[in-house]
Amino acid sequence: MVVSTQIKQRWDTREYADMVTTRYSVGTLFVSFMDGSEVRLAVSELAPYGITDHEWQGARSETHHIAVPTQNGDVEIPWDVIRSLTDQEFSDFLTDHAANSA
């Protein structure tokens, strides 16, 4: 049996989710993805994760999340959090999906 899958949106691809590099500089996190896109966001947008300013220097990409070493162990930030903060269309899709699932 052959099952056909159709990609409907760019976020339906592995490349959209897979992170390649992460770099921190003066309050800003830069992330590149396998699909070639590069995003940046203020680390203040990630305040709920409780990472202090000096800990961001150690941030590293691990395919589906960013790992940040802290004094309490690694904190992992999933790819979809980064994308939802930097891609309004994806954020809208998640909001609509949550509303339809409720």
C-alpha cells in the first residue's frame, strides 16, 4: 500500500522545524533553520524560561530545541516556541488550531 502525503504549509516540513545554529549577542538570540531561514528574537520574549542574561552565552542548537545550560541544569526551548515568536503566520495557525481543538 502506498500512502501519499501532501505538504500543505511550510511548517509541515522537517526543514522548517530543524534548527542548525544558535548564537546569542547582547540580549538577542539568532537561530538558523535547515530550511535556510534565520530568525532573531529578544531573549526577554523567553522570560518564562527563567534563563539569566549570562546563561544565554552557552545556548546551543539541538535539532528540535535550543538547550541553555543554567545553574539548575539545561533548559530546553522547543523549535515551535521560537517559530511562533518569529513567524506570525505560524503563530496564527497555532492559535486557530488551539481554538478548533477546544
